[in-house]
Amino acid sequence: MIERLSELAAAALGDLDAARTEKDVEDARVRYLGRKSEIATISKGLGALSDDERKALGKALNEFKATVTARLDEARTRVLAGAASASVGPDLTLPGRAPWVGRKHPITRTLDRLEEILLGLGFEVAVGPEVEDEFHNFEALNIPPDHPARDMWDTFYVDGGSLLRTHTSPVQIRVMQSTKPPVRIIAPGRVYRNENPDASHGSEFYQLEGLYVDRDVRLAELRGVLTRFLKELLGDDVGIRFRPGFFPFTEPSIEVDVRCSICGGSGCSVCKGTGWVELVGAGMVDPRVFRAVGYDPDAVSGYAFGLGVDRVCMMLTGTDDIRLFLENDLRFLRGV
């Protein structure tokens, strides 16, 4: 009989540990301690036993009841605590926690603004591959292998004679190869140059270039478009100066500077102490470029221009180091 009590005790403790509701606990109590339980039947038979047997079995019954009752109380407390926790739910009176909302990268916002202005001036967006061949990146732009201007572009070469484009001018070549004049496009995108980054230069950055080809296009039109573009971008009171320049794919060539917005023209590391930042390179398309794409330079003329998007972003955000835009430091990006 004592062995049976051990079996019942093990069963009772197992059922109580597995109980998940108040009903489970109550069912276990009735099963093992109720008036019709097997324990109650065993207790009623004590009177028929000898004194020694009654004493041993009585002790075993008391231990059984004490052990099961203690575990019964633990199970009831656990189940009630779980039910109370589940019934509480969220406190709807607490103030809400607004999630941090992301936004566009400052370079992307600058690209959007540049495109918005130039689309308003009649240009269309064109794109091309970032991995280019030497013909589209150099030779069609009047930069043959032995041309000294090749030294102006420190190039990343890849296998098979390909290269990472050093400017977005190859997009202009591809568009002219596939489109008859008139052509009026802008080519925004990422470019690569093998040079040491500093506060105003990077080895990976963004450019936006423009091209307009038609009959009787004049340099005066280029000057007017760039002036309107820069005033829309930087404000009507922006300081602008035009000066002669050199680019192998334009003749004549000009460079456009704007007064440095970082220092207000007093001189800083961005403008290298001059008070001016070179922002745009431009000029009339060289006849050799037209011949490379199958255009007749006697029948059409055109102008092209290009600018560094990262440098424009520096001007718009008041940032004095171009490298910050690619470091992905959220402390900086949240502030610009």
C-alpha cells in the first residue's frame, strides 16, 4: 500500500506541475485529495490493519497529503499570477513612443533638387553604365591614349580593358550615338577616380552633366542657362564668376565659380583660402566629339556642362568635409 502511495504522489505532483488553469488545479485536488479519491478509500481501511501497519500507513498518508497540499498551493498561486498578468494588457494611458523616421540621404536630396531645376529648364534625365570602356570614357571625348589630358583623370581599371567611369560624360556619348539632334539631357550618377580623398575631393562621388545639341547653339545660351540654374539653386544673391578653362571635349571651355558659402568668401579649407569654389565646368562641344558619334559639326552645335553633386551638397548643407557624406555617421546625417 505504501508503494501505491508513492505512485499516487508522483502522479499528483506531475499533474499539478502541468496545470495551466484554475480548473486543472481543482481537478487534481479532487482526484488526489477528494472524498471519492483513492487516498480517501485507503484512509477508510486503516481500522482493519494491525497497530504496526496502521502506524506505518498513517504516517505515509500524512506525508502524502502534506506534499500534495503544498504543491497544490504552489500551482494555484502560479496559475492565478499568470491569469492576472495576462488580464492586465497594455497601459493605454502611457504616452506613445514615436519611432525614428528615416529620410533621404543629403546627396540624394541634392540630386533631386538639381534634377528638379534642370527638368524645369527643359532637360531630360539619361543614365548609363558605371563600368565603361575606353572609347566611351575617353576616346570619343577627344582624349586618345597619348593625350596629356589623360593625366587629369586617375582611373580605376578592371579586367578586360574596362574601367570605372571617371565622369558621366560617357552617357552623353551613348545618347548621341542613338539619338538624332536635337538632344537636351542631363546625366546624373556616381563616378570614380583613383585619388587620395581630402576635405573637397573623394575617390567615389556623384556628378551631374548636361548636354544640349541643336542648330545654332551659342555660348551665350550656356552662360544664361548656368546663371539661371545657379541662382535657382543657391539664391538670387549668389556670387558667380565665369573664367576661361580647358577641357578636351569642349572648345571654348569655361569654368564657373561661386562665392564660398562655408566662409562667406573670407577663405577656408573648402575654398582653399580663395573665397571661391569651382562648381561647374562647361563649354561648347568640340567638333571632334561630334564626329566620333556621327554628327556633322557643320550642321549642329551644342554645349555641355558638369558639376560635382557632393560639392554642391557641401554648399547647401554648410558641410566643410566632403568625406562625411560617405561615412554613414548618423550623428552627422541627422543634422544636415
